[in-house]
Amino acid sequence: MFSFCTDPAALDGLAWLSCYLTTGKHMAFYGAFGTVLLLLAITAPLALAFGFAGASAARGPAPVSWLGKGYIAIVRGVPDIAFFLFFVIALDQMFEWVRHEVKCPGWDQPIYQGNDFIVCPEAKLPLSTAPQWVHEGYGFFLAVLTFAIVFGAFAANVLYGAMRAVPRAQIETAEAYGLSQGQTFWRILVPQMWVYALPGLSNLWMVLIKATPLLFLLGVEDIVYWARELGGTKTPQFTDYPHGDWRMWYFLALLVFYLIFTRVSELVLDRIMARLTLGQATAAGERQRKAAAA
Amino acid sequence: MECWDTIADYALRSLGYGERLLPRSDFTLCQQVTLIGSGMIWNVYFGLVALLSGFFLATAVAVGKAARSAWIRKPSEWFIFIFRGSPLFIQFFFAYFAFLSLRSQFEVFDPFTSAWLGAAIVLFFNTAAYSGEIFYGALQSIPKGDMEAADAYGLSGLHRFRRITWPTMLRLAWPAYTNEAIFLFHATTLVFFSGFPARQQKGDALYYASYFADKTFNPFVPYPILALYFIAVTLMIIAAMGLINARLNRHLPQAQRRGIRLRPGALLAR
């Protein structure tokens, strides 16, 4: 990258390091941090939406509430990583199967043939003729959807608890004023539930941050992939920057990245919490009021 | 019965006993159930080792974080922050590669690069940090009256801690600690996906489940089997912790004893 990097073998110390850390592959490594942040930015609202739907369903009438409660219950008993591995294949097969049914109605062979999953060529996702970026984009899309489903279940759990924490009197008052069920839900319950949901949601945000390295298991070229790739022993035949096994240091860097990210999130969430509790009829809100009055 | 042969061949496969080759084609349900169950041995091993050993460090860390002297408090706070603030997945990777480079210099570190010791150590520190935070929270909410009563009886120092502070702390922390135990067992599935090699295909339950899913391209059989095993383990944990909870609260009148009510809001995955 720098002009003095033309002959790395002649460099040493800081100059060597500055050249080493700006090679093309390292740039891809830094870009992968962007992938992680992008995943978080897309997944968090999507998971919240899934969670909201799940929590609303769990409050509904009998058959719908079973669906909602079942969705919430899956996060309790089974490791989330098992869901990640499961959903990535299952979603892919589901999409391909649906396309298969739509695009090739005349296909008469079974889909599961022995140890293979075979759909007609037009239904393949992505198409074998598609460019590279479509393949990568599809992998990322599957990862986002998987994250949203799994963390949506966590979020549904939190929101369901928050909806039940809103004081009963608020709902009764709304009913006394003649608000319909929909109005009570959207105008009274939903605006008030956030303050009860926030501790759970901030916990969930932390969990979501810490789940991002699992992208690696879903086959996305993320920071874990690059750390393993770049850190491994390099011999002079293949690179201008030979070095020993540095994977430990790369993972140390990732560890520090996550610690800083968590700490910053903590500080931001504390401020949001302080903002939201302002004037609320909770213990924390009362404490704020007293502190301001004193 | 064919299935009995399969069980005889593969029930201890994850430990290296029995048939050496994994099934390669024509997978039967019996094979999948047996092998994934065999892998559960490792999950239970990691979970139990980490939980039992981590418990003691957690108590120490919690007391350390509540200490007045900054020389004890700061290290405890940092310990908890580092292990709770970073992904367990990255911790496994870092520890594995750290042990690898240590091994190249000192022979002693050879066993540390195997999962049975290396991963168990990471899980031990990890659960100690999470439980330490739980215990610390419980220490902070011990009723003032309990401590005053202890003072009035002339209890002090280690005696007071052992007879009053510690049991009360455990009582308050137990529901949250049950939660932590469940998630610790779930976290054990990460071990063989994070650097630590499954030598000779001796892996845990998820390792075998993903083996079958990769071979058959059908995720709808192995993963539900895995899920059922884990639900069973979760129920056993809840039952065992419930027994301990009853023992911790044995002095209370029957009506006041509450079972562990797992609060849905307090999820703590890593």
C-alpha cells in the first residue's frame, strides 16, 4: 500500500509491520468486520420483528398461542448452535423445494435420492450460472434469516414477559374508556412495554454480538475465517511476508475487538435505559425523580 | 436384533471403543440415535467438569468482586468482564492456538491441545465468570437483617461466611444459577467446532449430528435427535438443581418453599 513496500524482505520492525498489515488480504480481513456490523444492523430489527410477532401470537387465542409459545420454547431446551446448523440447510432446501414445485411441475423423480437432495436445475439456488457475488449474497441472506429466526425466539420471550409486566390497571382503564382490543394493544400496551423489555433486550443485544462469530460455521467469510487464514504459518514461497503461526495473536485481536464492542454497547444501553425510565412508574424512575428533586 | 449390534458397536464410539469406522452409507435411525447419544458423553463430561470446578472459583470471584480492597476487587471485575464480554467461540479459538504455541516451546502443554483438558479449562473459566456475576448479585441482595443477626450472635470472619453469608447467597442465586447450568451444557456443543480437533472422529453430539446431516443432506433427522437429547439433559438439570434448591431451603416452612421458577426474561446464552 505504501510506496516503500515494494521489497518487503528488506524491511524490518515497524515499517515491515505497516506494510504487512495493509496487504490486500488484510484489507479483506478489515472488510469482514464490516460484514459483522452489517449482519448486526440487519438482524437486530428483523429479530425484533420476529419476536414481536411471536409474542403477539403467544398472547392470542388458543391455536395461535400454541404456535407462539412453541416458538418461544425452542430456545430453552436446545443449543442455539444446533439451530444455526439446522436452519441453514433446512431453509436452503425449503426454498429450493418451493421453486422446484413451481418451476418443474413435470419432474417425476423423488427429491431425496439415497444420500442426495436433488431438485431440477432451474430450481437450484443460486443458479449454477450465477456470478460469484450472488452465491456470497445468498449465503449471507441465509445466515441473516437463520439469526433472525433463532434470536427472534429469544426476543419473543423477552417481549412476551414485558407485555405481561405492564400494570393490569392500565389495560383496565383503557377498556373503561371504551377502547377496542386493537386500540388497547397498540396505544396502551405497546408504548408502555418497552421500558420493561429493555433490560431483556439489552441482554439479547449482548448475546447477539457474541453470536456473530458463529457466521463462520454458516460458511460466510467472516473475521474468524480471515483470522485463521491470515494467522497460519506462511513460507517464503507463497508470500512476501513469511511468518510463523500467529493465529493466537489474530484471535487475541478479535477478543479485544469484542470486549471493546461490548463495553461501548453497555455504556450506550445504560444511557438509553436512563432516558426511557424518565417519568415511569418503576423503582428506577422513582429513584431518578428523587435524585433530581434532592 | 440388528439395532443391538449397532449399539454394541457405536455406543462408546466417541471415547474410541468399538467399531472404528463410522457408517458411510445407508444410515439407519438406530445408528444416528446411538452415535449422537454416544457423543453426548462428551457434552455431559464437559458440562459436569466445568460446573463442579467452576462453582468454587465463582464463589471466590464473587467474594473478590464484593471486596473493599481494590487489589482484590479489580482483578475479579476484569476476570468477569473478559469472560462475559467476549464470545466463548473466540475464547476457544484463542485458547487452542495459545496452547499450540506454548506446546512448541514446552512439552508439558501437550495434553492442553486436546479437547478433554484444553476445552474443559476454557469452560471452567467461562462458567466461573458467569456464575461469579450471578453470585455477586446475590451477595449484594443478602438481607441486612441476616448479617445483623449474625453479628448479634457474635459470628465473625470465616465462620460467619460459612454459616450465614454463603448459604444465603446460594439460596438467592439458585434459580439464576440453574439457568447458567443449562446454558453451560448448551455451550459444550461449541468445543469441536472451534479449533479443538476431534481426533479419530471422537466428537460430541453435535459433531456426529452435523456428520450425518452433511452425509445425508437431510437435516430433519439428526438435529431433532440431538434436540431431544438436549431437552432430556435440560430436564435432568432442572430436576437435580430443584433437589438442591429444596435442600438449601429446608429450614423454611413448607408453604414458603418455592420451587425454582425460571424467569423467562433471564436468558444468558453466550
